[in-house]
Amino acid sequence: MTEIIKLLVVIAVIIFLIRRKWKLGYIMLLAPLLIGVFFDLSPVQIGKNIIWALIDPMTLKLIGIIILVYILSGVLRKVESLKDLVDSLQ
């Protein structure tokens, strides 16, 4: 039960920081650190978990997808097709 409360506190902190207009990247770095602290992980364990998360194949695939979407957005903006695409979705 206490684990759920700890996770709810972290979610509340995330929502609070988003409302305070923090950059999402900073929040995404802070949240796992808070989880590590709340669940009594040592700094070494937190570091190992971060490294394992960074080299996980699923993480690398997601990073690749985000980069490709960013590149596609830039190409469509150059070609000025992005506005037409958004208009067609509405």
C-alpha cells in the first residue's frame, strides 16, 4: 500500500512541475530519481538502472521513432505540407 502512495506522490510532483511550466526533459530526469529515493535505492543502484534503461532495445527503438518523427516534421515543414496534413485531419 505504501508503494502506491509513493508512486502517487511522484505523479503529483510531475503534474505540479508541468503546471509550473518546467521543461518536460527535466521532469523526465527528475521523476526516476524521485522514485529511486522513495524506494530506498542507493545512488549506485539508481545509476545502474539508468544505464540499463538507456541500453534497453525498447528504449533505443522509441528514441529512433522520436527522431524519425522529428525529421519527418522538418521535411514536411520545408515542403509546406504539414499545414495541409493537419487541415485534412480536422
